[in-house]
Amino acid sequence: MDDIDKKIINALQDGFPICDAPYRRVAMQLELTEQELINRLKALLDNGTLTRFGPLYNAEQMGGALTLAAVKAPKERFDEISDIINAFPEVAHNYARNHELNMWFVIATETPEQIQKTINAIEQQTGLTVYNMPKNQEYFVNLKLEA
Amino acid sequence: MIEARDRQLLEHIQLGLPVCSKPYAEIGRLCDMPETEVIERLTRLKQQGLIKRMGVIVKHRQLGYRANAMVVWNVPDNLIKQLGGHIGRFPFVTLCYQRPKQPEWPYNLYCMIHGKDRATVLKQLEQLVDACGLSSFDQEILFSKRCFKQRGAVYKNTAVTHG
């Protein structure tokens, strides 16, 4: 990743135009040719630097639901538990963290009712208590990270 | 409810925009919609907030952000809104939420700090605690150790943020 790639990532985290020739417009702002922007963006997607290039939807407005959940996975069962939890398509993120509650994951479902169903299924399959910590209030979200 | 034509469009772009000179025309071809209609519908969906943002989703570890701390506090209910607002004004904070307390987990205010290394994150946290007057509240710092899974949440056919 060189400075031009960084410039592209930073610019595209701020948004992407919805118009007939959006890459040309972004390329002009970055003083690149349209083809160069397209080639570099493809390479960044292919080599895994970028997860995805497209829309981010608002879960609640889509009719869906999200929650943050955690379990206390015993050390000797850690890999088994993470395999069970990651196998759920409803689990979007899963992180090991340094605490007794050592596995933290986000559950995203199409309807609010499915959150509880997913939690019940995880409890049943793991035999662990799932701590459910849905959002009460959002104070700040900024997912932009300077490349 | 979301209109059927909008839903069709959202499903087609969820996994990514085409990387070619006329991406919206390309989506139109897939959905059997003229390019102008694709542009009009997406512009409206963005204005309505259903599309939060169009652009790249980065893997923060790939950009060198290896230290990711979730910091939690137990703060009185009557102070939480003010504290949440204050915390969100720090440039290194990526998320700040109120969540319900649990049995054996008495925390209600959550914030995330993404940084290149732990020492930097801890220094930023110290600055935050001082400036917001958080030092008298119970606090825990949970650094991420391993990322097992990171993807945009997929709603049957549609991706969403964890917002």
C-alpha cells in the first residue's frame, strides 16, 4: 500500500458519489485517471485490504435488529465455543477479549424476534449463558480510520 | 415498509458496487432498471438514511490498527447522556453507546478506541478519563486479542452496519 492507495482509501471512506460517472469524479479530486483509480481499487479489494466497497445500511430502518453479546468461554473449550458461535450466519463479528467475559460478538437478524431465538440457540449449543447487551442509546459512531 | 423496487436494488448492491466506469448502469442492467432510475432511487435512499454511507469498508487490522479497546464504565443514569456526548467528541473514539447493565456486569457506558498500539490507546484513554471526569467510576478495559470473524452483517440479502 503506497501513498496513492492511502489517499484512495481515505477519500472513499468519506463516501462515493451517486452519479453517472462516479469513479471519474473521484479520480479528478484525487488527481488520478479514472482507469488508475479503478485498477487500484480492484487490487485493494483483491488483496483483502478492503473488505467491501458498497453501501452501509441502517439496520433498524431495514426492519432488522442488532445486539452485542458476550460469553464466558472456559479456556479448554475456547476453540470449540468460537467454532459454534461463528457458524451462526447471524453472527457478524466475533472478538476474543481479555476478560472473564472473553468472547464478544455482534448478532444481526432480519427481525427483532430472531435475536432472542439466536441467543437461545447459542445457549443451547454451547451450554453457556449469553449476556445480551443491546444498544439503549447511541452517542457517537465514526467508523472512519485514517489509512 | 421498503418498496419492492428499492429492495431489489438494495439486494443487488449489498455485496458491493461494480468497479467499472458506469457502476450504476451496470446495476441497472442486473435489475432491469434504467441507470437514471437507479441513481434517483439510491439518492433518495441515502437522503432517507436507509443507506448510511456509500464507500469502502476497511479491515482495521490491515491498516495497522491492531489495538482495539472496548472501555466500559458504570455511571449514574442521570449523567450518562452528558458523558456519552462528551466522550464522542474525542477524535480517537470510534463508537460510544449506552447499553443495559447485567447481573455480574454493572456497566452501562461503552466506548471503542482503535489505535495502532496499546500504549497509544492507553494514553488516549487516560486523556479521555481526565477530561470527562470519569476517574471515580468503575471502569474496565477489554482489549481485543483475536478477531474470529468480521463481515458486514448480511440480512438475508442485505448488508447492514452495526450502528
